[in-house]
Amino acid sequence: MTDNLNTLDNRTMMKRVGLIAGPIALQSLIASSLNLIDNLMIGGLGELALNAVGVSAQIFFIFWMLVFGFTSGNATFMAQFFGAHDYANIRRTTGFALTVNFCMGCLFFLVAFFLPEHVLKIFTNIPEVIEAGIPYVRTGSFCFLLIPITQSFTIALRATQQTHLPLIASVTGFCTNTFLNYCLIYGHFGLPRLEIQGAAVATVFSRMVELSILLFFVFARNNIIKGELSEYFGYSRELAKRIVRNSIPTTINETLWGLGTAMYVAAFARIGVTAGAAYQACNTISNIFSMLAFSVGDAALIMIGQKLGEGKKEEAYEMGKKLLLLALAIGVVMGGISLICGKPILSLFNFTPAGADMAWKTFIVYACLLWLDVFNGTIVVGILRCGGDTKFAAFADVGPVWLYGVPVAFITALKLGWPIYFAVLAVRFGEVIKGIILTVRFLSRKWVNVVIKDL
């Protein structure tokens, strides 16, 4: 009888994982595919253009990780409030996320719009790459004013298990961006040929479309997170203090992780235009598969967070074990699929023979270690954060990047002169170190906490 009950529980859990993680996975696939399409269309202009867009995109990537880090800290509270059926505090948490994210967005907008060349010099010292990337950074800077609003409501909808609504908004934005890319990069349908700048214009406009649809779902359909402005911005000092205490480590975590990843780009781009383009292509394709698999981590935060909000700590821990095994299996499968699909996708880029060889060997490294990325990501983003164990998650996630990965990237690429694929392999070994640290923390159960007591 117990075995049957456990089987039923497992089946129920798997069904819930599918309902929650499925739309998140599709949304992640769309976001990653959007970057791939951008790179493919830009890649048609040559390796210089591809390298320029890859370098230019780093400032947007860093901002995205900053916003994701802060909203991830907020999501801990949203998921636990949802488990406690406290919708008023979900709205207040959403409003606080919106306030902080938008202030950060304004700062990034000012820097990117007025000082794009200084931004690009952080990531490359090649003058022609900087010159080509300036229009992309300046035009795309308006995204910094849109993403904070979109992400704040997206996290709230996900935490309340309405993951299909952000998916619909993303699909529409994806279609808009793809069509406008085709029109504006190459000048089709009577529109001007803007090349790199055209990709940035398309991105900004599609972000506006995505945000409009998301706000329609929230405010025009009487969604459970709909409220008056006073409700969103009526958060108490105690709530704000607890959110900040939980979110500062996740914000530092994602920002430093994003900066570390950007430093990898800075190191590998300095090898040369071809090596930089090969790395950019591999990173873009790999993100498609890793983001699909990382949806398990997002589902873990939502599902385990709900259990903690209900006060069921033991069930939360057991669910964490099952979700980790699922993440491991998905990572292995996605790694195999990426190996099968990688070469045909890479062939779509306009590489020289040397660039194609570099890209394929680099991609093999990514594919073979994808399972470890997914395992580590599920613990950091999903399990540790849902219980408010954000300080340790930040240490375990960022430490290996900055204490090991970044130094190794610059040493192997610039001092030792290793080929790009060997340099990437050396850097990726840091994930092994991270995996050991995170596994020990998970088994200790120190992450199993309720953060919404007395609110």
C-alpha cells in the first residue's frame, strides 16, 4: 500500500513538474532561440559582426543576471506566500521587486545610451569590434527600461503557478523579433537596411510587445495578482527588509556570476575575431539546451517553496531529492541531444573552415558537461533559494567562477596560448568543484527554512 502511495505521489509530482516547468522550459527555449536567431542573422554579415554583437550583448546579460538575481530572492517569498494563500503580500512583493529593478534599469540605461564605447572597452580591445558594437548598445539601451517591469510580473505569475501566461507573451515577442530582424538587418519589405543596429531595434520593439501582453493578462483579466497601485507599493518596512536580506545574496550571486561569464568572453575575444565568434556561437547554442533543462530549477523553487509555506519541511526535503534526480536525468539527455544537433546548427553560421573547427570542438566540451550545469543550477536556483539559503548559494555559485574560472580563462587564453576549446575545458572544470560543495550543502538540510513567519 505504501509503495503504491509513493508511486502515486511520484506520478502526481511529475505531473506538476510538467505543468509548471513545461511552460517555463518553452519560454526559456524561446528566449535562447531568439538569441540564436539574432546571431544567425547577424552571422550572415560576417565574423566581425557576430563578434561585435556577442561582445555588445554582455552588458545586457549582466543586467539580466542582476534583475534575475533580485527577483529570484523575491520569488522565495512569493512562492511561500502562495503556499499560505496570502495574495496581498504577493502583490506587495511584486511591487517591491518592480521598484528596485526599475531603479537599476534607469542607471544601466544612462550608461549604455551615453557611454556605449566605454562599455564595450570592458570586454574587447579590438577597435573595429568596438566601433561595430556602439549602435547596438545605444539602441538596445531602451530594453533596460522594459525588462524590469516584465521580469517582476513574470516572476509573480510563475510563483503563483500561472506559467503559461509569460509563455504566451514570450511567443508573441519572439515572433515579432524574428520578423523585424529579417526586415531591419537586411532591409526587406521596404524597410531600411540597418544591419547590427536593426537587430537592436527589433529587440526593443519586441520587448514592448511582450510587456504589453503581460500587463494585459494581469490587469485586464482580473488575475489573482491584480491590485491597485497602493497595494503594490504598500509594502511594510519589515517585509522590504526581509526581502532585501534574502535578495542581496542572490543579486550579488547572479551579478558576479554574470560578470564572471562576461570575463570569459573578454578573455576569449582577445584571442582573435575567429575564436571570439566561435565561442559566442557555442555559448548561444548551448544556452538553448541548458535553459530548457534549468526549468526544473525554477519548478523546484515554486513547488518546494509552496511546501515550505505550508510548513511541510520533511515533504520539501524529499521533494528536493526527487527533483535533483530528475534534473540529473534531464541534463544527461539534453547533453546527448545537443551533441546530435550541435554540428548542423553550427553549420548555419558563416564561419571560415578554421572557425567551424574551433566552434565544433568547443561545443563538444559544453555538451559533455551539460548534466553538471543542470544539477548545480537546480540546487542553487531552485532548492537553496526556495528556503532562503541564499548566502551559501551565492558563495558556492560565485566562488568557483572568480577564484578559479576567470583566472584560468585569462591564463590559458592569453598567457599559455591554448586553443579556445582547451581553454574552455579548463574553465569548465570549476563546475566539478561547485557540484561537490552544493551536494554537501543539500544533504545537510540547512536550507530547509520558512522565511514568511510573522509577516
